[in-house]
Amino acid sequence: MRIASLVVLMMLGQTLLAQEREMVSGVAAGDSIRVAGDSIRVAGESVVDSAGMAPVEPDPNPLISTQPPTDVPIQSVIRDMDEFREPNLVEYTTDFQFQDGIYANFDMVLDNNPIPPARIVTDLDMFDRDFYEKVTSVKEIVIYDENGVKKELATHEIWGYGRNGILYINVGSAFHRISFVGSICHFVATVTTYNPNYYDPYYYNPYYSSSYYYNRYSMPQSTVASTDLRQYLLDFETGDVMEYDTESVEVLLMKDPELADEYHSLSNRKKKQMKFVYIRRYNEKHPLYLPER
């Protein structure tokens, strides 16, 4: 009797398993399951409510799509990424080459991306060794911008130019080679200054008179030009040009507290003697990195 009951239970279990498999296969096929009078959408298929209403179609424009867009060429995506890619920065050495051309501002220097000579409107031969000296000898430089539009640059306002890989800076209405390049640069410039020159205030002028008063003693004056050779520093982080003196060196060294404290502890005489030594030490600790194009 027990054996017969066991056989009946086994047959009933097999029947229930078969029914469960049918339900699972129906779900896998995308059918909907009705639970307690409601309906459940399976695998994105349509939904039928408990009242037997028409099926509700799935949203054709889901908020999140896992499929890649097919209407954008992959070449254009790569090209757009290249525009925002950082340039290849290299540590400055004496072998570094600044690009030849007109540097209208300091940002062009940081990017090593000047206005090339081919975009300068001039009758001069761009292969002439004195090309840039001649181009910058006039008051205005005419160029074509990136869009091919003509523009005029005031010569006294441009930052400088590059020639044969060397950088020249505009100081005192003249262009001077930067001979020592680093995070702190050093260069020498010839600067022309104009000073008023007064004659003897009691200089006798018998030809000066006025209808209101008569004064035979006048003070004629003239302007005297003098040319001085001066040394300057260039902060390659900010673009500031400073006099080459102990005060400027102390200001520039403040970005390195260790060197600044060491230099500040020196006597005034030692500070004058060690200016260039500390500039070199600063550059060794803080090398300059520029784009290599």
C-alpha cells in the first residue's frame, strides 16, 4: 500500500515539473504572465491589462540605449578627439627648436605656435637671413589669420619672433635674443632712453620778447637720447619681464621656499654675486616643458 502511494506521488511530481517547464518556455518566448489579475511585461514585449484592453506598445525612444550610433563616422569622432588632445610636452634643452614666425603674444610662445612666415603679407624674401629684422622694422605687420582674413599687427605690440629655432623678445622697441632659456630666462637688451637736457637757466636770449612782458633770460631745452645695455629676466610661467637685480631674483625664487630662504639669508653683497647661480639652480629644480611641434 505504501509502495502504491509512493508511485502516485512520483507521477504527480513529474506532472508538476512538466507544467513548470511549459510556463518557463512560454516566458522565454516573450509571453506575458498574469498574476492576481495584473499583467507583467517580459523581455520588453507588449502589456495586456486585467481588463483585456489593447496591448501597450513599448517606448520606441528609450532614455538609455546600449546600441552605438550608426550615423556618425568613426573618422570624425577621432578627428574631434585629436583637437582636444594635449600637445606632446618635452623638457627644454639647448637642442630645443622654437618655431620660426611672429609671436603676437606670450600664449603663442607657450604653445610654440607662431604666425608662420608664409602668412605674412610682404614682398620680402622669407628665406633672407634678415627677413624678420626687415619685417619688424615697419610700424605694422600685415598677416593672414587662420580664416584667410587680412589683419594688421602693430609692431611695437607683438611679443617677438622665432628665427632658426631661437627666440627673440620685443623690449624697448627692439628685438633681442633670449640667450639663456629656462623657467627663468635671462637676456641682454639695448634700450634707448630719452632725457630732457636743460641749458643754464640764466642763458641770455636777446631775441625773446613778449607784448605782455619782456624777459631776456629764458630756459631753452632739448631731448638727449642715450643707449644703455641692460639685463632682464623673463618669468616663463607668467610672461613677466623684470629687471635683473636682487629684488627680482628674490621675487622669482619665492615659488621655491627652500631656495628663497637660502638666498634671502645671504648678505647684500653675496646676493648680487650669486644672482645667476640661484637662477640656474631654480631652473635645474623646475625644468621648463614646452610643446614639440
